[in-house]
Amino acid sequence: MAECTNGEFLKLDQNAKDYSIATPYDSEINNISKDIDASRIYYGTNEEREKNYKKKAKSMEVYEKGSVTANSSRAEYKNSKVGKKSAFGSQEIIKDYKVGKLKLDTVEDERLPEELKGKSTTEKENFIKDLIIKRDSNDKKLKELIKKKNAYIKSQKNNQKDTTSFSKEVFKIMEKQAKT
């Protein structure tokens, strides 16, 4: 199957180890990513908002159940070009307002989250602009920390003796295929 799809296959012994490198930046990346996720607020019908808030709740659970290192890697993915497309879901107020997709003066109160119901357009805009500033600041910090994290991981990989690792072998294949 691998040959037919121009892929490759790996034959690894059962003693092949996997590894992940914890970094001194993981905890802070985890906390900032958690703040960014927590800032999500949604608009739409009750059903649409309920669906999005359920997804948000599941996303927030990951921070409690996952390791800081795993969550740090998850934050890195969510900050990637591909990850950003789905990171906030649909009808997320901050994202949509920032790109001009959402005009607050045209959205009925019943389609808004509780935080915005009954407020004037100016109050709604001020509320959202404050959240945009905070999210943008967190996003900037996150990008810098991810750069530091990757530099740290690169230095640690260079110091490790070459052991068989499933992730390492898959990564080598991905790098090779990406070049073509």
C-alpha cells in the first residue's frame, strides 16, 4: 500500500521508543494558549452557540487532562497556518469582528452571548476591542515562546544519542517527502 501511494513503510522493533522533549517554555505556552481558548465567545442561534460552546468546553478539558508538554505541542499546531483555520470554530465573535465579517449593529440581541445582550453597539464594540487587544497580545507572546521552544528542542535533539524512535522515523520520512 505504501509503495502504491508513493509512501514509505517502517519496520521498527517492539523496543523502538518514542520520546518527547519537555521544554522550559511548555508551561507558559500552555497557560497562554488556555487564555486564548477561554476568550472564545460565539454568536448565532441558540443551537449554534450551544454547539460551539460544547466544543469550547471539550477544548478546555484538554488543558486539565493533557500534559503540559502535549498541550504545548497542541498550541503550536493551533497557531500554525492550518491549525488557525479551525482553532476558534465558526461564528466566533472576536475573530469575525476583527476581519470585518461581523457587524454588531446588525446582529439581534437573541443571537448574542449573555456578555453582550442589552448593551449598546458602542459598548459591544468596546468589549470586543478589549478582547482583541488581549488576544493579539497573547498571540504575539505565544509565537515568541514557540520559537524559543523549537530552538530548545533542536538543541536537545542534537545532544541526544541516536535511538530508534517512531516519531523520529516518521518525521524523517515527512521531511524527505516534503522536499519532493
